[in-house]
Amino acid sequence: MKKSTVIFVSFLALFIGACSTARNNKTTNGLANATWELEYISGPRIAFEGLYPNKKPLITFNTTTNSVSGNSGCNGYSAKYTLNGKAISFGEPGPATMMFCEGGGEKTFLQMIKKVDNYSIDNDGKLNLNNGEVAMMRFRKIKN
């Protein structure tokens, strides 16, 4: 009887550990070399479509170089990022194109990304860039 209890407890510990590892890998790998499109941004009183009338911001994570690139709803950008577990921070955007942008969304996007201190991927596969417990931006994956 004791032998079967030990086997059962060992199996249960392995099962729980495997589930935890699979969940963590899914979250970590979710950022890797994927392109995400913004679908929500916190703060502005202007409607989302008014901020981004022509195109929505995109962000692509390159885990090899620890950099992101994409567009801010108008101009292209690139920046370094630091990841430590769920904690994430973004460096200053590097060279960008210099097109005139309608709607004011670019400024809002670049201000919000500076406030981000952690991320999460929800059950629907959406990437949330958060400040504390508050989702500052939410993205949907559009390609790997």
C-alpha cells in the first residue's frame, strides 16, 4: 500500500511539473519572432479608429537580438527590449521614418510603450503589455 502511494505521489508531482513547464514555454515562446497588431490602447479619449485611421501599430519581437520593430501606426520604429520572466521594458526607439501622421496615435503608442513593465498572454492568445496590473496595450498575433 505504501509503495502505491509513493508511486501515485511521484506521478502526480511529475504531471504537475510537466503542465507548469508547458504553460511557461507557451507564454515565453509566444513572443518569439511573432508579429502582433494593436487592438486596444489605454488612456486616450479618442476612439481607437480615430487614433489609427490608416493602419494599426505592429510590433515584432526578435528574441535573438532582443529587439522589437514595427510601425507606430504611421512611422516605422525599432528598439531594444529587456525580458526577465514576465517583466519587460523597452528602450528608446531607434531610427524611424519621418512621415506626417494623422490621428495622434503614434505619439500615444510611443508614450504607452515607455510605461510598460510586464506582459501576459491571455487565454485567447492576446498579448497584453501592462503597467502593474493594468493592461496598457493589447495585441493580437497576426503571424509567426
